[in-house]
Amino acid sequence: MRIGVLTSGGDCPGLNAVIRSVVHRAVVDHGDEVIGFRDGWKGLLECDYLKLDLDAVGGILARGGTILGSSRVQPSHLRDGVERAKGHVDELGLDAIIPIGGEGTLKAARLMSDSGLPVVGVPKTIDNDIAVTDVTFGFDTAVTVATEALDRLKTTAESHQRVLVVEVMGRHTGWIALHSGMAAGAHAIVVPERPFDIEELTRVVGQRFEAGKRFAIVVAAEGAKPRAGTMAFDEGGKDIYGHERFAGIARQLSIELEERLGKEARPVILGHVQRGGTPTAYDRVLATRFGWHAVEAVHRGEFGHMTALQGTDIVMVPLAEAVETLKTVPADRYDEAECVL
Amino acid sequence: MRIGVLTSGGDCPGLNAVIRSVVHRAVVDHGDEVIGFRDGWKGLLECDYLKLDLDAVGGILARGGTILGSSRVQPSHLRDGVERAKGHVDELGLDAIIPIGGEGTLKAARLMSDSGLPVVGVPKTIDNDIAVTDVTFGFDTAVTVATEALDRLKTTAESHQRVLVVEVMGRHTGWIALHSGMAAGAHAIVVPERPFDIEELTRVVGQRFEAGKRFAIVVAAEGAKPRAGTMAFDEGGKDIYGHERFAGIARQLSIELEERLGKEARPVILGHVQRGGTPTAYDRVLATRFGWHAVEAVHRGEFGHMTALQGTDIVMVPLAEAVETLKTVPADRYDEAECVL
Amino acid sequence: MRIGVLTSGGDCPGLNAVIRSVVHRAVVDHGDEVIGFRDGWKGLLECDYLKLDLDAVGGILARGGTILGSSRVQPSHLRDGVERAKGHVDELGLDAIIPIGGEGTLKAARLMSDSGLPVVGVPKTIDNDIAVTDVTFGFDTAVTVATEALDRLKTTAESHQRVLVVEVMGRHTGWIALHSGMAAGAHAIVVPERPFDIEELTRVVGQRFEAGKRFAIVVAAEGAKPRAGTMAFDEGGKDIYGHERFAGIARQLSIELEERLGKEARPVILGHVQRGGTPTAYDRVLATRFGWHAVEAVHRGEFGHMTALQGTDIVMVPLAEAVETLKTVPADRYDEAECVL
Amino acid sequence: MRIGVLTSGGDCPGLNAVIRSVVHRAVVDHGDEVIGFRDGWKGLLECDYLKLDLDAVGGILARGGTILGSSRVQPSHLRDGVERAKGHVDELGLDAIIPIGGEGTLKAARLMSDSGLPVVGVPKTIDNDIAVTDVTFGFDTAVTVATEALDRLKTTAESHQRVLVVEVMGRHTGWIALHSGMAAGAHAIVVPERPFDIEELTRVVGQRFEAGKRFAIVVAAEGAKPRAGTMAFDEGGKDIYGHERFAGIARQLSIELEERLGKEARPVILGHVQRGGTPTAYDRVLATRFGWHAVEAVHRGEFGHMTALQGTDIVMVPLAEAVETLKTVPADRYDEAECVL
């Protein structure tokens, strides 16, 4: 068989591990040929690719980034994108395409599959917000990086007798905030799924100081937002302290908490460091298994599906199901972590 | 309510996270009282305990070991062990006991439960071999430590043009070997569940050198063993090279591979470093959730059960089921990792 | 002898290691008595202290922060500060005071020493800017944390085809920027000691893209500044893009580079994560040696001095010398690292 | 100019950083040409080399091992080794050779230099035992890896109430044992430079248990040995417990301490994990500076020297001086660390 692989969307630890696994399983075990398209769908649309043999994937298992490059280009961005892609698949004699990517990529994969192309998807997102799979690779690395930072910040917050508001990734869902906050013993966690009440947050943090503690750590997903009407913004989009609405939740919360508590509060924005670099052992195993099972699905002709983890098993789920809903943090998980209502 | 907690058996990253979580949930949220028995069942048998309040568990979430101490004493070791334990539970007015431990501890927990004590177990083992739960805390840390070591050993093996045989924990099951071997891209993995054929292993490793590679890494679970009759031991328990049978699988394999391949081979035994120290973020979250749900089970009166992870949910399973069988690596997981037959 | 210890100023990995070492050397080896003042000079001024024996310092060697607490209070802040301190030293029968702190603390230490108190200082700063000592503890940890972040950011910058401007600590000196930038292979480094020319920086970064590279990493010390007149600020303190002058160097540089290069550029501000948490092995050894030698100086009566590393030796240097000048990055060190002129 | 580089001897974190630095400084800054010999002196003797340009050293700064390969071959191993090497240097038109290696390599470098070849050496050893340089790269990484292991082992030793004897690298000198033992707070350290008295060691460890502690950690350099006559070996080379003399110091000490103290004692041998993998930030900076200054020495014609760190400066010292003596742990450093006499 002849298989094409591509990686699309933002950086995510484990991409190279999937590529390597696809090549190992397909080339070594099945005697397939594998090519890799450069820069995601762009490579497919422009017929820009390289041959992937064992040497090409040597030493990449633990390396961050993707040897194939990535871009945010989608076939639907071009009027004749799908047709052009199909043309190249025919031309190159490909029996299957394995796109590795997030929500947008999987939607594109579904579109391509619906138009008749043999597609097997591999889900990728550090945010862990793809439904039908228990976890996606990259998430554990992001949580690990955030937790290590929180561990370090704790002693600093304590020495300086401060509130630190630490902003972690998660525009639409609070998974990274929830897990890193639990892992590091944060004193409050705010997530997009449950708009917070600033009064309640102030009360929770304030209780710590009343109990004689010298510091507090608040973890905020970047997409966390106040409950409607609880933090005032004027028409110009500035809050009551003159701070811009979109300056980032950590900055806003620091200002609010400092004002309300009379304690020094500082924002820390972890940023891109959460999505790059070497994957954790957990993510390498998951990524490797996804790659292996994607090749198996290709050989079984199980197209229009993507790999997913359910319990300890890798299963195949229809792409249609995968992109229907966002996996948000359920209510009982908030309760466990004492997120702020 | 009044709840007693104890930790029993070997060291395992995450024990303190469970203790902390039990105290947070029980004391803060439910207004319970919690005491901790010293050195496992020994503390219960000798009525040796301390009060656990918020201060007692401050700062322990990320710390390895157990603030309660541990021992390998089981109630059944004493003729009147169960009776004595029951007496102390009555005396102290305890409404529940939460023992945190491995197979032996959970068997003891079941025995205590059968004799009428209100017990909720929390499973603990770095080996990941307890049935009915997808994972146990401590396992991810052990795999992470082993993977970091394997990452480092690769460059050394390459520079020295050697075979390294790296022995990881796992007397009865190969989970740590399987996951760390996959995560680090080991060239062969041997596990207890599938006795290996030394000829086959030699062939697999030899192929690498024939293909021009300069080194190979073999990961061996400490309980891995040769298929019957494939490695000769004389009556004195020595192999054909005069090496003792029980010198450890890594040493034996190094000698065999060096002889058969004509390449320098060296054993590395990772040892206790895999079971100590700060837990990974993954293990801290799992341990925290186990503690939280154990307290909830106590409040629901769901005794005779233990916490378990199934998919993304924490569920309660009967202690009877938990200790019936060992969770071994299933055949399809070997195939994914190309373990040696 | 009776010795008082205190830690003053911001958080710095290794403070606990010094405290532990002082107690080990003084109490165990010399039979001294050691007390620790709470929250820096504040504890001395208010006579707020605790006894430090072996148990008090058990398990703190690798822990971040300081068990004694810290504050930015200096004796000179009070009109009768020095007198009051002297009074308490007499009252408590102290034979020596060991203040551990940065530039401000060492100046206070000198003041106290000049007024007749028996003082032996221990220098502390993650910035590595104290003259007369080759290195200070905390610096290696800060560089290590920044380097790990830079390692991760590289794959992300590459995947996203961006310039990342990473701001590290260093208001007056560029040591952390220089070392972490060299260690991570940054493509340009800007430091306070050498005001940069934005044209030159643009040229250096632009060359990479012209050579076909897909990303660039610029490391900027927080105190780095443009050469006079090379970046325009209007009277309101806003630059030509309307960005505030004090928004941070990384934000300003990102905007400038994005405009000038036509490449996406993003700021990352590492912040407090560089100054907290467990110290590296290097810093633990250095801190331990400083503590040991401070006690020896006390026993030799070598007051008015502080510990310093010169080559591989710990020596004692007069406090007067230590605080005279700031240790800046010398010109030849820039050249090695190809810092931008 | 045309410069040849080679790496010789065992693996050492930082080798690639030196190679990269030589290429950056020579090719980019001076417009030189650089070639790399494969597998150390072997490549020079067999004229086996590759061209090293910027692409060849892309992404290797943080990678363990050496892209040039290594071997233990020395020119003096061949009767006409030196002559043959000189012939190839002439043939290739090389203006300088930069060998990077340990004691043996530097001796060979001196031999080559004495015979008229233009040689600038770069010292390399994780053991830190090369005189005239304060530190060598690789040492900090080895100490860091050992310290991380010791940190983890502490909680395990405590939970299991044991003595752990941890063997670290250092056949002739105790630098790694000294620094990792200090950094981790080991309770006793034994090093080759000061043969230990087993009675004294037993006393030191025993005191801890008498003081109510539950565990002890002993760090032993692999070359540590008992003071003559203090541990009995019979003629067959077995000690009184029937253990072989050369089974390794950690195993011997465990057996002795267990017998003498009546406490469980276990050996842990860290092994090769100390000498491989990604270098610490410290080692990357030092290796980079060594490479930079080696190129400068070539351009100044300062042959027959090697790079060395003295204080914070990189200086050039004659190869003759460098290999004269081994740098052993001086007496006052033992005292600081309370090594066992």
C-alpha cells in the first residue's frame, strides 16, 4: 500500500511519535510505502512531499515539533481544494491519507472522506477537548509543564506573600487548568465552562489569608470569564480599574483580587511553553499507539474514522461523531477540584 | 464521621496525595475527623496514630514517600490480628477505615471487610497489575523515571557501540517495561507474560547491527524469563557461562547477547529509583481523585469496595473482584510494542 | 557560640540549603546554638525568632523558598533600626549574625558591621550581579529553568514559523539572558549592559529567514533597552505603534520585529518561575558551602566579611568591597555569545 | 583556515555543543572550513571524515552523544600512528586539529603536538579529574543526574526503613560522589582519595538510627575502597561473607552494613545513566565557550595548549601541564562534606 501522512495546526508534543509509528508499522511490518506531505494540507494541495523510510524517522520519537512542518491551511480554503487534493491522491497512487490534527483538521478530514477519499484521522490537541476519546496526546505534556511551573511558583508566592494568578492554555475548555491546578494544589481554579463569580473567588482566596496562610495560587484557563454582570466593563471595553477587557484573564484577575483583598497579586502567563518540546512518556505511548492503529485501520479499510482512546483500548470512531461536540469539563469534575463557582 | 487512614506496603509516588485528598475532602467539606495510623496495619494493631488536620497535610501533595510511614505487617500475621484491629476501631469510635496499598493490603482489606469492619480501599502499585482499574497511581511516575533513564542511555549506548540491557521493575507483569520501552523506542522488550526465546531476541537485536546501526537497547522487566529449555541451566543453577540463575535478567541477557552477537553488551539495573520521589502530574491527579472518592464512598456507606479508574471515571468496585486476578499485559499490547516472542 | 540567621529579599533557590548548612556545621560540629529570625531583618528588629536545631532543618535542603520567611524591611528603614537591632543582639546574647541576602541586605549588613555588630554575610541573588564572587546560588537554577523553557519554545516557534521574543529576569545585568541564550542556542540576545540597535537586531534575525530557516528565538533580559534614539517614543511614553514604553521589552520587541520583518512575532515572559522551586545540584552545593564557611568565619572572628566563590575556593571578602559595584557582563562575554550590538 | 575536529573516548554530555560551537565560530565568524573525523583518532588515521557546515550542526546543541562518533583508538596504538596522522593532516591541508577528549586523548594530543602537528585540545570528562581546569563539561550533568536519583531514593529508603548504598561514577576521584552527595544531603560519602574505615562508616550510619531516624543514604564513588586491612578478604578474593572482591563497592558495603547494623541495606548502582543524554545548561555554556576559545587559539597559533576554565575565564594551558597529574578531591573539601575517614 501507499500511504500519505500530514500534520496540521498548532504545535503539539507527540506529532513526531505518531509519524514514526506510522512508518514503523506500515513500512517494516506491512511492507507499505509512506510519504509525508509538507506543512499539512498545504503539501497535499501543492503536491509537496518527501518519502518517509526508517532513516527519515530515526531519533524523532522524543523530539518536539513535527518533521513534516505544519500550517493552518485547510482544503476548504481553496475553491477547488478538495478536487485538487483528490487529483494529487490519484496521481500519487495513494491508498490512504492519515491527517494528524485538531478540530479543524478533523473537520477537513471528514469533508475529504465524504467526498470519497480514503482517510483515517488521528486527533491532536493539547487542550484535550475532542469528544469520543478519553485523552489526546500533548495534553499530559501541557499539564506536566504547567504543574512544574506551579510547583516553582508556590515557593515564590510564599516568600513574597502574594496572590499569583497563573494563566494556562484552554480557550474553550478548562482541562489543563483543572488537571494542573489539582496536581499542584492550587487554591482556586477558574475555567471557561463555569463563569466565575468574582465575589466568590475573592472569598475563597481571602479565607486562606484569614486562616494565616501567606500566599495563594489561582489557576485560570485563558478562556475563563466572569459570570455575566459580575465584573463591570464600561462601553469602551475597560473594567472599573481602566484595564482593557482583552488584556488576558490573569491580568484582570490580579487587579481585581489586589483591590478586593488588599494583598499584592501578580499575573503569570505560561504561554507557548506548554505546547512545545519533548513529550512525556505518557504522550509518547499514546501517540505511538494512535499511529500503529491508524495503519491497522487503513489495512482493514476502515476509512472515515479516527483513532481514539477508550479506557485502555484504542478504538476507531467515525469522524462525524468526533467533531460534533467539544468535550468540556463535566460538573462532577469541578466538584472534585473545588473550582470556583 | 471519624475516619482512619493507613498506607501499607512499598513506596509509591502519590501516597501523600491520597492522604491529603482524604483530609481535604473529609475535614474541610464534610466536617469529619481523620486520624492516620502509623506504619500501615501495624499502627492499627498497636493503636498508634496521629490526628490529621489541614496543617498535617500542608505541602505534602508533591512529596514522595508517606507521612504515615509504612510496613509490610498484615493483620493476618497475628493470630488475633483481625480481632485486635476490630477492637481498636471500636475503641477509637471509627466509622470507616481507608487502607491504601497493593495486592496484599487489599486482600487484608477484604478480610477485614468480611469480618464486619467498614472498609474502603485505595489501590496502590507502581506495577499497574491490579485488575478492575485502568491504571494505578505511581505507575506513570515509574514509567517516566524509566523513560528518562532510557533517553539518556541511548546516547551512551550509541557512543560506545554497545547493547544495553536495561532492567526495570515488574516481577509478575511487564507494564513498566512495555510503556517505558515504547516511550523510549527500545529495540526489544521482554516481559514476564511472554517467556522469550533467546534465539529470537538475538536475531532481532542482530538485525539492527546488520542494518548498520551502532547500538541497541533491550528493556527487560525484572520478572522476564526465557522460554522453557531455551537457556540452559545446570543443576547448580548456573547457566552455560557459569553465571548464577538468580543474578538478575539484565546480567544474564547481557552475557548471552554478548556471546551470541559478538558485540559488547552491558546490564543497567534501574532499581529503586523508579518507586520514589515526587509523583508526576498524572499520578497526583489520579491519587487526589482516589482520595476524594474514597471519602464519598464512606459517606454513602459503600464499604467493601475500592476506588478504580475506568475510562475517565472513578468508580467503586468490590474488593473481592479486585484481588481475584493479576492484570497482565494482553497479547495485542505486545504486538503494538513488538515485544519479543 | 550563639548565632542568629536571617534571610532577606526576594525568593532564591538555595536559601534553605544555606540555613541547613549553617545549622549542621554550627550545631553538630561546633556545638553552637542557632536561632533564626522570622521574615528577614524584621525578625531581628522585632525580636521574632525560632530555635533552629537539626529537626528544624530536616528535609529542607532541596526545598525552594525559605523556612524563615523573608521581607524587604531594612534596619535603615527605621530611625532607630540599627540601635534596636543591636539591643536585641545583646539581649539574646548573640555572638554573630549571618544575614543571607542580595545587594540591599549586604549593604545593611555592612552598616550593621560598621556599627560594631559581629556580622558575616552570605550573598544571594539569582541575577549573579554581586561583584567579588564568581557566582551566587540561585543563578544556575534560574538559567536552568529559562533554558528548559527555551528548549520547549524552539519547537513551537518552528512549527508556527514565528519569531519568539523571550523575556528573562535581569533588570540591571544580562547574566541570565546570556547564559540561557547560549545554552539554548538563541539567535540573538539583548542585555542591559549593551543597548541594542533595533536595525541591527532586525538584520540579524532577518538573515535567518533569508537563509531559509523557519523561526528565530530572541532572548531579552527584562532590563534590555534600545540604544538612545533608535526606537522612538512620543512624549506620552508610547512608541510609534502606540504601545506603552513600560509594557515590557519582549512586547515592544515583538511589535517592532513583526513590523520590520513582516513575520509573526510573539512575546513570552517567563517571570517568577525563574526564581522559585527546588534548586539545581550546583546551587545546592554552592549554598551548602557558603553556609559552612560562614560558620567557620564566625569561629575565626572574621566579621564584616561575606562568603564568595573564587575559582573552586570559598573565600571571605570584605562587605565593603562586595557592594561597591555591580558585576556586569564584560565585553568579551558578549562576543562569545554574539549578543546584538 | 581548514580545521579538523574529533571526539574521542567515552560518552560525555556537551560533546555536540563543542562541535557546534567550533563550527559556528570558525565557519560563520572566521570563514574557515571545518571537517569532522569519524570515531575519534580512528577517523584521522583512516582519513574518514565529513564536512561540517552550519546545517550539519543544526539542532545538536542540546543533544547527548556525538554526531562524529567516538572510539578508544589512540594514534600510539599503531606503530606508525603518528606518522600516518601527520600524513593525512598534510594531505587534507589542515591548519589545525581540535581533539576533544579525556586524559588519554589529551596525552595523544600532546604526543601529536610534540611531533609537530598544530593541535588545540578541549578537555572532556564527566569525572572532573583533569588538573588545571576548574571544571570540565559533563560533570555538572553527571552530578545532576545522580542528585535527581538520590532525591528519589530518599523517600524509598525512608518508606522501607533501609540503608541504601548508592554507587556513582568515579574510579580514581570522588568528585561526582562528593557533589551529588552534598547536593542530596547524603549521610555518608566514600571516595577513592580517602580509603574508608568500615568501623567508622558503621558508626556514622548507626548514629542516625540511634537518633531515631528511619533510613540512611551512603554515596560511594565506584573507586572507593576500604582502608588497608579493615575489610578482610581471603585468598580467593572473597570477603568474610563470601562476596567477591570485585562485585562493586555498593554491594560490598551493603552486605557489611547490614551485618554490622542489623538493618536492611541495599545497593543501587546508577551506572551509565550518568554519562549520557542532554547536557545541563551549565555544561552547554561551558562546552560552547571551550569550542569558541579553541577556534580563537587556532587563529592565534597557540598550539600545544588546551582550553581550561579558571574562575570565570577561559584560558589556554599547555597540554603538558594538563596531563601531568590527576585532580583529586582536596582534604578541605572532604571536611565540608563530612566524608567518612
